[in-house]
Amino acid sequence: MKAFIEKSIQNQSYIFFDGGMGTYLQSHGLEQGQLPETFNLDKPQVLKDLAKLYLEAGANVINTNTFGANRLKFPMDDPKYPIDKIVTSAVENAKEVRDAYVKEHPDRDAFVALDIGPTGKLLAPLGNLDFEEAVSIFKQVISIGAKAGADLVLIETMSDSYELKAAVLAAKEACDLPVIATVIFSENGKLLTGGEPKGVVALLEGLGVDALGVNCGLGPVEMKGIVADMAAAASIPVVVNPNAGLPRVENGVTYFDVTPDEFSKTMVEIAEANNNVLGLGGCCGTTPDHIRALVDALKDKKANPVEPCEDTVVSSGMGHVVLSDHPVVIGERINPTGKKKMKQALVDDDMEYILNEGVTEEENGAHILDVNVGLPEIDEPAMLKRAIYELQGICTLPLQIDTTDMVAMEGAMRIYNGKPMINSVNGKQEMMDAVFPLVKKYGGVVVSLLLDEDGIPDSVEGRMKIAEKIYANADKWGIPRKDIVFDALVMTISTDSSAAKITLDTVRRITEEYGACTVLGVSNVSFGLPRRDLINTAFYTAALNNGLTAGIINPSSKAMMGVYYSFMAIRGYDAQCLNFIDHFAGTVSPEMQLKKALESGSLSAAGGEENDTAEGSGDISKTPLGGAIVKGLKDKCGKLTEEQIKSGTDPLDIINHYIVPALDVVGQGFEKNTIFLPQLLMSAEAAQACFDVIKNELKSAGVESESKGKVIVATVKGDIHDIGKNIVKVLLENYSFDVIDLGKDVPPEVVVETAIKENVHLIGLSALMTTTVVSMEDTIKALREAKVDCEVCVGGAVLNQEYADMIGADAYCKDAMQTVRFAEEYFAKHPEFV
Amino acid sequence: MKYETQRLGKIPFEINRRELYIYAGYRGTATPDEAVLSLIEECIQEVEEASEIRGILKWCQIVHEKDDNGNEMDDVFFIGDFHVKSQALGKNLKGCRDAILVGATLSPSIDLLLHRYSRLQITKSVLMQATAAAYIEAYLDEIQRMVKKELAPEGLSLRPRFSPGFADFTTEYQAPFLEALDAGRTLGITLAHNSNMMVPSKSVTAVMGICKAGTEAVAPMKM
């Protein structure tokens, strides 16, 4: 099949795929609700007849009846329909027909495609199917199908880029067959999980599929725009398998109205209007007649050529960035180098801190986030994988995987949902031999540092030579040059006054001579100098002017982002300066701000706020800090706490005299129904801000923060709604309990293991639905059977005291405050467990 | 009766703020203070921007199964191809010859936001949950209004929406319900692995019985 695809590209000849199967099977006895794959064993002749009809109509590729064949639906130990039999019979049925047909028509190229549809489950974190589990599910089917003799793997109707990646990886790892992948777009031109054609193409080409395309969901007319986008973004053959129009249901029966003639007419238009479109066939509602009409109309015509798209694209699950379109900003904040707090967060395994940095960068205008978690004292591969996984769960931006540890790099590339940016490779042979195979396998745009075994050349010429060497190596690996972006290397001008000039000249030459994208770690230029902001902004401006694509900068720096938005406006990348206006209308320069502040007298050396002196007075809400907590003013709380510490108040006194009493006011209000959940939580977050300051203070003084006892919280197995558990966690932490959060969908054994390992005696379980209360009961049973010395409190929407008693819980807590109270009582009874 | 499937995208509708406050934990007539209100407005805006709300309506005939004596059973019936055994739903649909299966979702982009806030800003997470819930309910309310308007000239109306998870119409019905709507393909709703919970999490399935105008109310039921 690979040779046939090659030949088709060479000769510009079309490859015809078969059409729909569902309607045919229904008219041949498939009942509603019956799994179509059971026909492989029960009624193979129906499938053989259909395959023959498609071959006679002119199809080159016929699909096996395995769209929904996977072990979730057909377990290996199923007595009647085990997965291996289902898949093997499907391939054999198709092969038998194909072999007989080709024997009679030796001039015909005909291939059997192992058809792979989605699992029907959404991958975590949107759903709860683990990525590697999905890979394993697909791998099993593909291994069986390849062994049975399929000629290619056709992955189709994928609506989630993450599942798509799992399926393609599985195909690549399970066999050597060619892989074609087609996806289903909604009318809005997006995947159900949000991806757009350009990002999908980047992902698929990065993973090395042989052809890609679109199927199902829409008719040929509705598909025109999407196909045009895909074809323009692609460098390999594009396959178009539409439905016979949009489905229409009448009297319970689904109809597709587009006739074979109309179908083929539009398909001809699509084929003629776009380069790269070589594969044509149908999906739901199309019949052998549709395919025949299509083949008749196009078989003697020459297809448009397959031509490469030279855009440099990185993608995420929901978005993509075209680096070659215009300059972009790469956020530099997720990197411990020179950042004390980030370092501490990594050592403390404080993922929230990292996620917060990422979200802040996104909000401040970054287009791509660099992720570097390299610290000698942590397990970098594990941390990088987790950071990537967690970031892509909360943020839509493409990520740049930044590491020198190859194990970490591969782990992160593998689980990344999209085509990542990789930071970095360089001209050292050893590095290229390590990084390029990974890029070949998983795809990625690689930042290539212009240095090699001999160090960093101090001339433009020297750096250009290394660029040549990197290109040559990438060519050898079959990595397209558009996926190589160059880092011309920024050195500080404080030690070498010509450093910046060499860098800028290199950027210009790479831009002009290769048309390639460039990256710079901009702020290195000012290392060792005063007023780095001045040098940095000047250098960034100059670099953009010389053609820089992506500055790795701090998006929170108003000065740097000011340069970026100004440059975009000046260079005509910002139509009517709308983006610039959006960011800066109504703002004033820092000088003006200062002037105004001084004039109005709001700026004083002491920081403005009156000092907190109300200790001992009756109403905690009247003290500035207490009041800020009660009102839930998070930002103010952090500042006020800092001021109190600066003015000499002992941190523990702040906790005991301000935070705890303020939390009590709010907690009691909540219990009395005068304060409601959002306010309670705002106060909790505000108190958290105080605690963060205090913890840092204690840490630098070498004091351990006090814990009132350890608690495990978990949302039980099968339950994926964890808001209740999260609320409980925040409040418990507020009250100085040490919380181990096991997350959602937690199997009983994990709770038991953690309780034993971490020596925890109080466990809080949450469940939202009646169906998952069963898992709660299982978890309690498992804890009792393992004789864990603990009490279990339970909560959740459907629970009540009666239910809690029934499943053997020690307590029912109707809300988060009650859980706090229960924990207080428990540890008062059991001081030995604190 | 038209036995059709209708697909809907975004339609104009008003979110019910009172309902949102209740979802967020406010009781009685209590209203959020200014700080919370401004967060709620932020949430509404974010949901409006991020969601790709869509729905599907499948107009079906209700066919009751017969017991051994040939009598129609109130609690065992087909709604189109969707087979149900439920006293509660049977009661809700009593007297209806047709019903509409409806599904709607706010899309996975909302889950990303919910996930983000649940990790980083718990207050906003609660308000976002409440907003998203109120948003999809308002969407369904609007659909219901539209359908009622369409039915009115024929002297017909709708019973209250009835979703899996109420009484003996358990969430076990979620899988066949989604299948009846082909919701995986049409709306992107699937069930979580080893669970009856829908993904995207802000998704709703419901049955709307078509009844004679004036018989919209269902007698309270004892289970």
C-alpha cells in the first residue's frame, strides 16, 4: 500500500475509498442496539457482498468492519465475541473478497484497510480514560488486524486530538503498515474538543501518518471549507470521505439525501479546487452507487499535485500557533533558573504554583509556554510529564518542552496533546542523534541552538555553519526544515560588547537566507547590568526588527509586552491597531502613574495602608486584616500579612489573633446560613493568601508550619466530579490540617495504600451520585478489611445520615464546614495522631 | 406529528440568575454581595465565550409494551428506539403519545475552564459550576419554550423535562439514551470510562413528553 500511495503521488492519480456500511447492514438484519461487528462472525456473507459491491464500484480501499472493535466492547474473554476473533474475521472476510476480485481483475489495485474508530470514551483530564490505556486498547486491535493481514490502518471519525494521537502512536508502535487518519469536524469547523484543521494537520504530520483527512459529520458541500483548510495546511495526501449530506430523520429512520450524481459533482469540485486531495470516498449514507459515480467522474483525470506547506506550526489540544505567520511570545516563567519561588514550588511538589504561573502567562498574552522543571534534587522526567499533563488540562496554549534530559523529553513528548515545541537540540552530534529520533516519532518544532562541540562561535559565519549542519542532520532523519527553528543565542553584553550584534546579525541572516523561524532568550542580553529593563526592551525591539519570530520573555513585563504590541502595530500585523488599543487604551505610562500618585498623596513610604492595631478589640472584622479575610480580599490579605510581619508581629500571632478568628466569623456565618458558599470560599482563599506569606516566612526562618493532623480526601471510583472534595480540601487546609488529595475516580485500594503508607487516621470520601455511593461503600469496606486504624467521614450531593450509616461511615458531613468540625473533634479525641 | 431529529446550535436565551445563585449555594432570597456578583458576571461572560453550546431533539412515538393479558403497561415502553422501564418516567409521560428526547452540551472547553478553576481558584470554580449549570438549563428552557410555541396551534404542550438520575429512571439509562440520540457523534457526549457520568460534564439528557394543552402538570409521585 505504501508503494501505491507513492505511485499515486507521483502519477497524480486518485485513490478511491469505499463508502457507508451502517445503512447496508441495517437493511440486512442489523438490529438497533446490536453491535455491527458481531456480523463478522454471525453474518460474514453480508459484509463480503458489500465489499464486493465497493470493489466493483471502483474502490481501491475497502474497510474492515471493525469501527467499534475494541476490548471495551469486546473483551478478550467474551465467550462469543472475543476481540481477537472479531478483528481477525473482519480482516479475513475483506481479504477473501479482495483476493478473489484482484484475481479476476489483475490490473486493479485493491487494499484492505483495518478500520479504527474512537473508543467512545474521552481521555483524561476531560474524561477519565488514561492516555496510555487508550494507546494499549488501540494497539491490541491493530496488532490483531496486522497479524491477520490488513494492508493499512485507517483511523477515522476521531473527534478528539488526544485520542487521535493515542491511535496513531498505537498504529506506529504495533505495526509497519501505512497509517491514514481522518477526523470528524463539526459545522463550526472544529473538532468536538476544539482543534482546528491546521492544528490537526500539524499533529498528524508530526506523528508521521501517510495520509490524513476528514470524514463523516458533514456532506461534501458542508465540507468544502474544511477540506480547503486541511489541504492548504498539509504536505501529504489528503483523504475526503463525507457523508451523503446531513442526516435527516423521518419516522425514526435516518436518511441521507445527496444523490450519487450530486455527491460526485461536489467531490469533483473539491478535488479540482485543492492541491493534495488524492483520496476520495464516502462515509454515512454513501452507497456503492455514490462511489461508482465518483470513480467514473474522476478515474481518468489527473489529480492536483501534492505540494508541501511550509508553515511552521505547533499545536495543543484546542489550539495552534503558526510561528511563520508573525512574531509570537513564548512565556519564560515556568523555569526554576533564577526564580526562587519556582524552585521551591518544584521541591515542594506545588503544582498549583506552576499552573498559576502558566495561567498568568496566558492571561498576559503569551502564545506558547516554555516548561522547564529541571532541578538536580527532583525526579525531572516524572515532574516534567506531570507538569505538561496538568498544564494541558487547564490551558489552551501550545507548550514548549524544555529539558536536557532525554528521558524527560520523550516522556513529555509522548503524553503531550498536540505537536509541541522542543527546547532544544544543538549542533553537537550526540544531541542531534538523541533528539531527532524523538522528533521523528512524536513530531515537534525543534529549537536548535547554534553551538556545537567547539562551543558558541563568536561570528555570524560560524553560527550559520552550525545551522547548515543541523539542517543536514534533520534531512537525514526526514524531519522537514520548517520544523527546525534556530536560537541564535543571546549572550550578555556586559562581558562582550559585540555579543548582541552577532546575535542580531545571525537572526537577520537566518531569516533572509533560510526564511526560517528564530527564537531568542531575550533577557540574557542584560545579565550583570543595572536597569536590565532598558537593555532588554531595546534589544527585543532590535531583534524583532531583524526578523525574530519568538522571543522567550516574561509576559508579565509590561515593558516587554509593550514592545511586542507596538511592533505588531507598526509592522502592520495588527489591523487598525485593534489589539494595541485593546491592551493600552485607558492606561497611562509608569511616569504618569507615579506623578499622579504623588500628587494625590496616595503614595507614602509606609505603603499607604493604616497599620493593624485592633488586636484584642472585640470585632475581628474591624481590623484591616481580619476584615480583608472576612470580605475575601485575596490580594489585600497577602500584602497586609507581609506588612504585619515586617512590623514585627510574630507569624503565629497573626494566625491565632487574626486569621483563625476571622475564619471563625465566616464559618459560623455559614453554619447559621447568613454567609453562603461563595463568600465562605472567598474568605478561605484570602486566608490562604495569608498562609502562603506566613509559610514562606516560617520556612526562611527554618520553622516548620504547625499541622493539626493529616487527612486524606478523595472522590471515589467512578465519580469524576470533584468540586465538593476540592472545597473540603481548601477549608481543611485553612484550618491547618495537612491534606493528602488523591483526586477523583480513586480506586479503593489507592485509599487503603495511602492511608497505610502515610500513616493517616482520618479519611474523607466524596461522591456525587447514587451509583457511586457503592464505590464509597467498597472503599470503607476495603479500609476495614485492611484493618486501617481510621475514621471515615463522607459527603456529597446524594448522601444523608441514613445513607452514611448504611455504608458504614463514621460520620456524615453535610458540608465542608462540618468536615472541618468533625476533623477538629476527631483530633481532639486522638491527640496521638496529630 | 413530525418524527424528526433537529439539531440546534446557539440560540438567544437569558440565563436565570436566581437559579444560578441557588446552584452556587445561596438559600432563600439571599443574594450575593458585590464581590461575588462581579465574579458571577465574569463567569457568565467566560461561559458565553468559551462554550460551543449545542443540542439535539429527537421527536419519537411512545409505544407501551403489553403484559401477559395484553394490557398496556404504564411503566414499560419504547420512546422511539429507546426502551425504558420506569414508573417515575411512566407517570411523567402518562397520557402522552409522543415525546421528545433531548440532549445538550456546553462542550469540552468549559470542562477545561472548570478544571482550571478547581485547581487554582475554588470560589470561581463553584461559581463557574453554577454558571455553567444555569446556562445549560436556560438553554433547555428556551428549547422547551420554542417547542411549546410550535405545539400550541395543535392544542399540544409539554410535560416537565425528566432526566436520567430521577427516581427509578436511573443513570443506567444514560448509555442507551445517548445511543438513541447518537450523541457521541452529534454532540460529542460520551460516558466516562467505567461510569454513567457524561463527558463533557456540563451535558444534559432529558425526556419531554408531548401532552394535550392543560395537562402539563404531573401529579406528585410517591416512590
